[in-house]
Amino acid sequence: MKNKRIRIYKSFDEQAEAEAATVAQQPPLERIRETVELILRAYNVTREELNSRKKSNHIKILEYK
């Protein structure tokens, strides 16, 4: 997402190919880092809040019917 340009494509296929090429050029660790940042923003949580939470070794299994 470093290249902040508006691009207009002729079709959705052309846009998908351009997006796939951009993702393929990106290092895997950078993609993971961006994914983590997106998740943190989506849940409105900071890294400091996550680090300050009490760590638990319990797993809660929920059953939905």
C-alpha cells in the first residue's frame, strides 16, 4: 500500500491481475505484518493493550446449535 495512486482499469480481470502481481512482489513477512495491522485496526486494539492483557493457558470451546 505504499503506492497511493488511483488507477482505473478496463475490467475486473485486469484489476485482479494487477493486484495479484503487486502481492506476489511483496515479501511474505510484510504481508503478514499488514494483515496483523489490519486485524488490530478492525478490532480497535493496540499492541500495548494486547501485551498488558493477562495470558491464559485455557481454551474455551463453544458449541453452537
